Amino acid sequence: MKHEVLEKNIGLLAFFMVIAVSIGGLTQIVPLFFQDVTNQPIEGMKPRTALEVEGRDVYIANGCVGCHSQMIRPFRAETERYGHYSVAGESVWDHPFLWGSKRTGPDLARVGGRYSDDWHRAHLYNPRDVVPESKMPAYPFLVEKVLDGKDTAKKLEVLRTLGTPYTDADIAGAAAAVKGKTEMDALVAYLQGLGTLIKSKR
């Protein structure tokens, strides 16, 4: 069959495209659903605390994922700079995934524990105070926004429905766990929890 026949017949071209994509999906994507390494949490992984869950929402609401990825690729240049490459088991409880695809700022997959809480607070309040050449916007208003916690328990319930193993006690204590905390506290807690279970570079 000549290519010209396919190229001029949009219906036939679409049919063969569907066949090709289906074969690729069956051989590359479907097997991943049956491998424990891709759908089970890594050893020692615990669900995020209520404060970290709120911090993740602050991260999303302020567009951090637009400039920071959370996916270290298995290349030496990346593992030397950021740490061990990302593995699927670290993200099984993330809904939605925040891997990102753009790095205006550095990857944050292993930022947890790399800097102190005070460093993060100063950096979020005014990035130029700690990194003079930073292009990141300042977020001083996070200090003033106090979490009310009225929806925190519901968030944990939804995450439990999606497979995160929260207990009834976790959900019952969610509002109290964030009471009096600011969005700055929550975001710092979230950042400090990122990628702390895998320490080696490779």
C-alpha cells in the first residue's frame, strides 16, 4: 500500500493511527499497572500530615508547579545536582501529580531537609534576600493568611477514598492540627516533607 493512499484518505489514516497507538499502549502502558514498583508506595512512606496537605494546596494555588518540577530524571547531571532520580512509588498518593515540565526554578523533588525552616520562610517572603539573582515572586501575604481548617478533614477523606491510608483519627484531628497555622507554615511543612525517604544520589 502506498503512503499516498493513506495520506489522501483521512478515515483510513485515522484508523491506522488508532491501531498503532493501541499497540504501543498495550505494550508500554498496560504492563505498568501490574508491576508493584509502579503502584505501591516506597518502603517507609507515610501519608502527608494535615498541615502538609494544606501546604500542598497552597503550592498549587500559588502556581509553584508552573516554575518548579518535582521529577528528577535518571541523568547524571540531574542526580548530581538534585539527588536520587524520582521513582513512581513516591507519587502513588499524589492527586494530582505535580511532576511538572518546566524549570524556571530548581526541581523540588528532594528539597525536604536541604534547607532550614527559617531559610524557606525568608525565601518565600522575599526570594532576593537569600538568592539575589532569583526571578521568583515574593509571597509575603502567606504569613498573614491563617488556615481555618474547616475543609481539612474533608480533604483527607477524599484522599483516603483515592487510596491514601488515612485513619479515622487522622481525619478527626485534621482541623486541630492546622489550627492557628498560616499558609506560610503549611507551605514550609510541605516543602520540608518532599523527597526525604531516598537519600543517595543514584
